Amino acid sequence: MSKGIGLPFWFGIVFAAAAVGGLASVESASFYNDLARPSWAPPGWLFGPVWTALYAMMGVAAWLVWSERGFRGGLVPLSLFIDQLVLNALWTWIFFVWRQGMWAFVEILVLWALIVATMKAFHAVRPLAAWLLAPYLAWTTFAAALAFAVWRMNPALLG
């Protein structure tokens, strides 16, 4: 693949995962508003803009690693990246569609560990790529705490 289409390719991969997760969140706004939430929970409208920025940074990060090593040379870091991206999209389905609070919390912990592993692998190739994932890790840390709190506050709605 030529370098010129690399960035659009990685944006396509990242935003395709976002779309898969987005399909699960079509009716999430009303469900989220019906849940008991801690006082520190952000308003529902904030998630879209935050995730858009995070996905854009994720796409650039993957592109930087791919630009440096290609698919073959970047197999491990890019595989980790794809793995965490799959879990990222899956979380929305577990929480909002299947309404499994405990499993959503367990899954987000695994996602967090995969983001850390991806950052370490990216850092070995291109440190900037790892730093571009730092806000994503921070948001996922916050989201894990929020998911745990919401699950515990809504046992009847979140299994």
C-alpha cells in the first residue's frame, strides 16, 4: 500500500470500529439518561465529541507505526492495535445492547490492558504514536470507573 493512502486507510479502520460500536449506541442516550449515575458522570452529549477526537488520534498513531514498519515489520504492534479496537467496539454492545454491567466492566479492564500493551509496542517503534494513545488510555480509565459505578448503582438494569 502506498504511503499516500495509509492515513485514510487507518482512519477507515478506526472509524469503521467506531461505527460498529455506534450501531450499538443508537438508543443509548435514553438508556444512559434512565440510569442512576454518580455525580461525576459526564452528560451524554460529551461522549461523541470525545470519542471522535480519540479515534482520530488512534488513527494517526496506527498510521505512524505502519509508516515506520509497514504491515510485516509492524505485525505485533498493529495486531495489538486491532485487538484493542475490536474490544473497544464490543464494549458498547455488552453494555448498551446486552446490558451486562459486570461483563462490560471485565471487558473494559481487558481493553485497558491491551491499550497499555499497544502503547508499549508503539513506543518501541515510534514514541509519538504511543503518546497519541495516552488520552485514550486516560479516557478508558475514567470510563472503567464510570462503568463500574453505573453497574453497581443499577443492578436491575445491568444484570
